Amino acid sequence: MAYVVATQAGRFEVRESKATEKGPRSRTLASFRELTDEVVEKVQAAAEKPPTAEELTKAALKAGAPVHGSELDEAAKRTLRGIASGDHPRPMLRRLLLDALQAENPPEQRSRPAGLVSDAARSAGEWIGAPVEERAKALRDLLELADALPVRPRPHEIGFPRLKSV
């Protein structure tokens, strides 16, 4: 069974206990300052009974160890630090962020009215900050799709009666 203990100031260890003839023994599986995905992988590779990432995270939090969040959490932290220091996102990005955060709540819990941004802006949200190469590839794919569509020649005569003014 793996567990986390604090060792020196700011350092933590993941240890595994094992029953032996001379009594319980423990061995260190990994040492860290912040629990990251790499530490979790190292522990899982070294452990006799590998714990899940969730079990390790709970053990680290219980021991008071800092846990590295997802990239989204890190971006949210950077954004909040920037806002606290007086920097603000552009108005459209601000509306998209508010809309995305409000969409997680049921309608009765939303503090702002629905429709803060258009559906087109919401759909384009996944492309914000996308690398130029990725956007170029998507545009190329779209143009190739348009080239592959069959062209239907227009008839010389219109198939419905003309409108006459009275």
C-alpha cells in the first residue's frame, strides 16, 4: 500500500509498506516537491501494488503536498494572477470565457443571461490560440472538400413561372 509523507521542508516521499518476517518495512518509491504526472508514473512503475493516480492525489493532498493541476488549471491560475495585477483579456475573449463558465451551471443558477455571445463565436472558441499550422491544415482540408464537391451546371431557363407586376 502506497502512502505519502513529508520529509524535509517542502519535500515529500511516496512510500510503500510491506509485511516481512521482521515486521513491517517501507521503501521509498519516489521523492518530490510537487506531485506531477511523471511522479505518478514513476510510483506506478516501481510499486508492487501500483496505486491509481486518484489514490496518489488523495494521499498527497492528505499529507499537504502540492499537486500539479491540469494545463487548464494552470492557465486559469495565470489568468487570475494577470487579472489581479490589472491586466484584462480583450472584450470578446472575456465574453467567451464568461459564457463557457456559465454554461457549466444549470440555467437557474446562471448570474448572466444566456446568449452572452453568438453561436458562431462560441463555435470559433476552440480555435482561439490554435497554432498557425493547425489552422492552415484545417483551411486546406476545407478547401479540398470544396474542390471535391460536384458542380451542377445551372439550367438556362428557370424552372418556375415568372412573377408579373400588376
